[in-house]
Amino acid sequence: MIRFYNGKVLTMDSEIRPQDTEVWVDADKISFVGKPTAEQLSQTTFDRQIDLHGDVLMPGLKNAHTHSPMTFLRSFADDMPLQDWLTKQIFPMEAKLTEQRVYELTKLAILEYLTSGCTAAFDMYFFRDGYVKACVEAGFRSVMCGAVTGDESSLEKLEEDFAKYNSTGSPLISFMLGLHAEYTCSKELIGGVGQLAKKYKAPVAMHSSETEREVAECIGRYDMTPTQLFDSLGVYDFGGAAFHCVHLTDEDMQILKMRNVSAVHCPASNLKLASGIAEIVKMQKYGINIALGTDGPASNNALDMFREMYLMTALQKGVNKDAAACSPQSVLKAATVGGARAMQLSDCDVIAVGKQADLVVLDLNKPNMQPVNNIVSNIVYSADKTNVRLTMCAGKVLYEDGKFNVPWDTDEVYATANEIITEMKSE
Amino acid sequence: MIRFYNGKVLTMDSEIRPQDTEVWVDADKISFVGKPTAEQLSQTTFDRQIDLHGDVLMPGLKNAHTHSPMTFLRSFADDMPLQDWLTKQIFPMEAKLTEQRVYELTKLAILEYLTSGCTAAFDMYFFRDGYVKACVEAGFRSVMCGAVTGDESSLEKLEEDFAKYNSTGSPLISFMLGLHAEYTCSKELIGGVGQLAKKYKAPVAMHSSETEREVAECIGRYDMTPTQLFDSLGVYDFGGAAFHCVHLTDEDMQILKMRNVSAVHCPASNLKLASGIAEIVKMQKYGINIALGTDGPASNNALDMFREMYLMTALQKGVNKDAAACSPQSVLKAATVGGARAMQLSDCDVIAVGKQADLVVLDLNKPNMQPVNNIVSNIVYSADKTNVRLTMCAGKVLYEDGKFNVPWDTDEVYATANEIITEMKSE
């Protein structure tokens, strides 16, 4: 049992709790939230008691769209538009990946997630055994999704992976049906994914409406936007998650709301690839669940949820010419509760008894967080990775005071990542 | 003498130097840059030898527009447009400031600058003795500028301050002529500042063209943009620095270039107050010197130059729909050399013999900086404050490995800032 005490508890399902609120963690779950009686305290044996010293305890940040193993392509091909970047730089390098390389490169991403208070990633990639191995070794939570492309032959693999990665034996790992994007799939393939959604009554994840060109070409092919196409083929019948959603029509937004599809906002990647700025304020008005993601390290290039939070609100204020747009509360909700919902992690959203202990301690005793006029504003407008004091996944402290508690030597992880990209360049 | 060795030296006036390049610091200046001979090494006595372990040594970041003492208003009044925010929230609280409060609140800002690798601030504020006291105690470099407002009576004070703060006895402190903004000055006052510029052959700093409303009202009053008005009144005769420059015409840009006026870009503050996004790409084409600033903590709310660097390039890519816009090289230049130029700190711009030793060490041995495909891209697209290993001003290490080397107790600084805002709310 681990006891967090003497801090501010941001449960994300109610007001900020006063400083005498404690949170106790038993194995992987939150077992107590509140002010304990003297009797409760005296009758409980704690393995560890963590004095928060007035710091903030809150649910871990959820990175709801990423391609973790792409760490090797960080700063490899910057300053290019999406289509060129993908076809000329990214796809050829990705063709050289192996299971072992994905395992090694995923380690680097997990280390970075932990430094930014991120406790779960929603990951679309391949060589999944290597990826899962790294997550399980670290104790890091991941929801993978399918990324079928091409023709119908890849459906079988999707169904296999759906079964396989939802029964790995690790409670940290789950898998959602998914396709890469409209522009990399045949209509038949998309329809096939829709059939699987029906068969399993399962949500589906995919890239959608990331660029103007993607939407225009889809309309050219089918006289429908990607969102309309997916909906027409049954892909959204049991909800899902649409990554990016930069270029949506009003009708698209209505579909997302009606079908319970989360919009995963990736502001840094969308800016850097010059894809545009998603209309978050409008989506909020439609009541769409919004989550926040970094996208992969090749297009961001950091895996830093604090940067995404700032961008989410600042961009909406800027483009809507409304300084009140996109409140910090709504941003923090997207980065925690909204992400958990998009990832179908209903037990990782808030701090409450019975929920998974995926938690973060944010250090307020740093100059950027003082004075404390408003904690949520401080987190969204001022916090950065230097404020991450502790990151806990499923009840286990994986990062604390700048040190990692993972079974890897960090210098070796860095060296291996450099070796891999050097080798790949010469292959 | 301090020796930096075994690192990558980003001098900012040439290519990245190979790892056997060393930088030596004698008192407040850089005394050697290059590969020393065995003889040079054996004949030199070092007070300290800093093994960079492959990390990056580069010129300190220059925060070219800020209002440091406004730390007390962080998260105090968010989500409001500029004019309301200023007149209803900021000005009434500022009226309660004192010399002593400014001294205390400046300390908090300096601590934050040091954590973000910032070695100098271009500061517009009042109660300057309190401000200077904090900077000199810390050993932090500052260029202040005048902020005259109202009528001509404030000109005398500006001239006094110009003399006084350019002869404090501390080489860390200097003062530039300046006015607050067109919208807070009479035309006669602006003309008076122009006269002082002529008298002292001195550059002038001011807020300019931050909002559409400011520009429209100025045109309504004078049939000129703020830039045209300043130019017509001689304010720009000896160059200067214009803060914000969000809404410039082509003619305005020609004036800035011709008059050698630096444009100080504050992307976070401009977004958060919904003022807009400056046309940096266009300004770069005109050859205007561009610097980068955070603006004050009431409108940003962090004082984090890494966030500004990312915003500068990402926003230009986004609004210009061009992923190649605003190269990371141009961003890093704005944050270092461009800032030094805007602040008239000609000896703090690059790493070269005889320059001031205002230096930063960036830690590459963190997950967000690996692999090292491109150092400049890594810094601009991926770095954050966790990468700041050491910050040195004028040859003195002020921050290293998360510890401050300043004559203040940081907990006291935080507590005092909270006491001040609490007192002010009740006054």
C-alpha cells in the first residue's frame, strides 16, 4: 500500500480537494480517497508514504495518438509537407524496421512519456510483439490499434491481432480495431473493418481528415468526406477514435457526436506538417469527446503533453480571436479524462476508489508554478516537464525526481537508438 | 578560468564545432575557443573543468520582451482579451506595487529564466531600483527600457533613468529609451521621445502593432499606423526594438528594415490574448532582425524560451501552409543573436573570444533529445527546460543540475510571492 498525503488532489471528477485529502494505492488500484480517520491510519500498514509537500496529485496524462517506435526519425526529415514527408522519407525508412528495432526504439519513447507525466499511449504501429515487450518490461500502459492498409488481405491479420493483443496476459496491454487512413485503404477494406466492428461490437480507430488534400481526394473518389465514408461503411457503429480531425464539416462533427467517436487533437504535429488547426471550439460545442495526442516523434518532434496542452488552448484563442476560448479546464480534461475515454480505458480516467493508479505528481515548488493563483491555469499555461515529480502506472512508480525505475540502462537505450538510425541510413 | 570540454559547441556564428573544440572562460569573458595544444593546456590553471559529456554548449537564450515583476499575476486573470485584461485586471493590481514588491517578484522571474537557459531579459517595467537590485544580486543580465505614458512630463524621468541605469556600476545593467505604446502616449510625448533619440543618438523600444484595434485606432487618430507615426516623429532615427509587431503593413516592414528596428516576436502571449500571429516569414524576407520574447508572466504565462522557439516555427508553418517555413536555424538565431542585437548587447551574441560568457549547456542525454540526427532541429523542435544543465551569466554559473547559485532561499521567494498577491487582493 502506498500513501500520498499532504498535497492537492485534482481528481478530475470534482473540485480540487483540500490538502488533507489523501490517496491510497493498493497494488494497481486506488483504494482510498479522502480524509482518513486516526483509526484508519493506525490500522493500515504502508509500504511507502509519499509526502506531497503541497504538490498536485492528478490522473496521468493520456497520449491519445502516437507512433512510439518512430523515435529513430526524430529530426531526421523536418520541414516537409505530410505527403512528401510520408512517401519520400518516412515510408522508405520504416521499411527497414525489424521487431528487435521496434522493441529498442519503443523504449526511448516510453522514457520520454514518463518524463512528461504520461501514463498511457494510444499507439498505431507495426512489429507489435517488439512494442508490447518494451511496454510490459517498463510497466507502461498501452492501447494499440490496427492500421490496416491496402486490400482485404490485411483484415485477417487485424482480426488475429485483435484477439492476440487483447489476451496477452498483461492488464497493461489492449488493442482496438483500426485502419491507417482512407487514403491508404480500398473501400472494400474499410467496409471489411466495418464488418469486424459489427462482429465484435467494437470501436474503430483511424487517421481522419488530417489534411485538406486527403479530404478533397476522398470527396473526389466517393463524393463523401472520410467521416461520411467511414460512417456509411459501418466503421463508426460502435464508436471509435478519429486521429487529427483538422478538416471536418459540420455534418462530420454531427456524425462524430452521434456515433460516439472521439476526436483526437494533435496540435503540434498538425502545425509542424502545415496541415492546419482543428476547430476545437466548434467540436466542443457539438459535445464531441476530445482527446489530445502528440502524434509520432518524426512529426512533432517531442512527446510532451504539456506542450500539446498549451497549444490546444492558445491556438483556439488565436484563431477564434477570443481569449476566453478553450478553457484550461477543458484542456486538462481532454488530456486526462478525454484521452482515457478515447482509449476505452474507463478505469484510468479520474482519481476515485477502484480506478487504476495511473497517477502523476506535479511539483509546484518551481518558479514557473508560483504564485499559486489558480492550479489548473498554472498546469495548462505554465507547467512543463520540469514539474513532473513522479509518474506512476498501475500502482508502480516508474519515474521519480528525474530517475527512471525501468529495467533498462538509459545510456544504452540512447546509444542503441543512434546505432539503429546509423545502420538504417547505410542499409 | 573555467574550461568547457568534450562537448558540441554551437557558436551561432559558424557551423557546429567538432567535439574537440573547447571554450575557456576568464572572469566574465570567453578567452579561448578551439582545440588547445597540449602546451596551452599544461600552462593553464583552471578553477573548474566542466566535462560536457557530449552535451551542447551554446550562447544563452535572450528573452527580448518581458515584464519580469508581473510574476504575481500569473494565472490571476486568464482568458481575457488584451484591452479588458489590461484595464480591468492588470492596471488596478499594478497600482498596488511598491519598490520592495517589485524586488521580490523579480527574483521569482529570474529563477524561472535561469531554468529555461535564458541569460538576459529585455524588461519594460517600473520601480526600477527594486528590479535592478534583484538582477545584480543574482548576477543576471538585464536591459531595461523606458515606458513613458501620458503626457510630456514623463520625458524628464525617462532622461534621468537613461542616465542613471546606464551608469549603475554594474556591467549587467543597461537601459534603452522607450515608450509604452502609441495608445498610451500623446503625440507630443512620442515626439519628445524622438527628440531624446536624436539627442543621444540612441535606439528606442516600444510595444507596437500588438492588436488590430491598436492599429485601427492609431490610423483613426493620425491616418498613420503606429510604425509610420513613430517613424514620422523621429523615434526610429537610431534604430530600436518594436515589441509584438503582429499587425504590420508592407510599408511598416520596409520602415523597420530601413531604420534598423528589430521586431520582437512574442508568439505565446499574442496567441493567448487572441491578438493574432505575426507574419514572421514575410519579415524574414524583408531582412528585418527578429528577436523572441515571452512577454510577461501575466499573459503567457510561463517564461520559457523553448516554448517560444517551438511556437515561432510551428505557427509559421501552420499559417503559411508551408512545412518548410521558418527554419529551426532561423529560430535559434532569433532566440540568441537576434535577441542580443535587439537588446544592443553586441558582446553577448555568439561564442567567440572576447565575448561575454553568457552560456548554456543543453543536456542531450535525455530521451527527448535522442537520437541525435540534427542538433539544431532537436533544440528547436524537441528541447525543453529539462535539457538545461547549466546557465552561466557573465562567467558565473547561476544554475546547474536543477540547483540555483543565487543568494536567495527559493522557498522564501515562492512564499513571498504568494504573500504579496494575497496582500494585494485584500488592499
